[in-house]
Amino acid sequence: MRKLISYLFISVDGVVEAPDRFLRDDLYQDLAPLDDTIGEQDAVLLGRRTYEEWSAFWPQSDIQPFATFINTVPKYVASKTLKSLAWPGSGLLPGKLRDEIAALKRQDGKAIGVHGSISLVQELLVAGLLDELKLVVCPAIAGQGRRLLSREGEPIQLDLQTVRTTPGGLQYVVFRPRSARP
């Protein structure tokens, strides 16, 4: 069964929106583990808002290695409002999220990545559908922007899998969410 893995940049104060605002230029050389992450994935799951932003940006981008990756892998878009998708390799998941994710996980292949898509990652965490939460903790306080972990409700328990600190101070932290269901 395929795994569903989220990969997000996060500031010390929990902001995940617009990481280009808080990821310093001198830390880009520390992003080598991104190659490992995209190497283990052969599909991407996106929410509507991220799809709309990324489909306008990435097809013309030459920011490597992510541009080649995101433009060539299948992209599944969870949306109840979009009716069509123009970005080549994109498919719409209009049904119930739990059922759509279960069907994707049953397919043959590598892991499915969830990049960006803050609301979607929150929903996947709460529903117990995410297999790994990979965070790149940036040594910055963003001060404003959407936070991943601001939510009401029961705590979501996580098991720490690995932590790695780069020479520039980025921390790669991998958590495995404990299932909300037995």
C-alpha cells in the first residue's frame, strides 16, 4: 500500500504559508533532502487553492529539481468546486476525501506527496489519513501567515521518526501521526 506523505516548510512560530518569505537565501544549499523526498514519490495530492497557484507558476518555472518533478508526476486535486484542470497530468478527486485517498493508496506505485495545501494537510491529519508529516523547520519567526497547527479539537498524537539538522540550521523532522482510529 502506498504512503501519503506531507512535506512542508515551517517557521519556528508555525507558519507554513509562503515559505519564500522566511527561508533565507543562504539556506537553499541545505535543501538537498528535498531530492530524497521527491525521489520517493511518483504522485502528488493538492488542494484547490494550491493547485490554482501552482498551475500558474510551475509550468513556466526552471527552479530545480522541483519544477521537473511537479510538472511530470500525476497530480490529484481534491476539490468539490473545480470542474476542469488545465495543468497536464492533473486529475480531479471530487468525491469523499477518505474514499478518494483509500483508492489512491491501493494503486501500485511509490508514495504520494502532499506539498503546500495547508487546509488539505490539516484535514488529512484530523481524519487520520496522513502516513508521514515531514517538516523543514526554518530558523525564522515569520510573524504572520497561515499556520499548520492552529486548530480546535482533540490533540493529534505524533511519533518522532527522525531529526536531522543541516549546517545552516534547517531541521528536517519526520513524524508519523498516530491513527485517530484503532
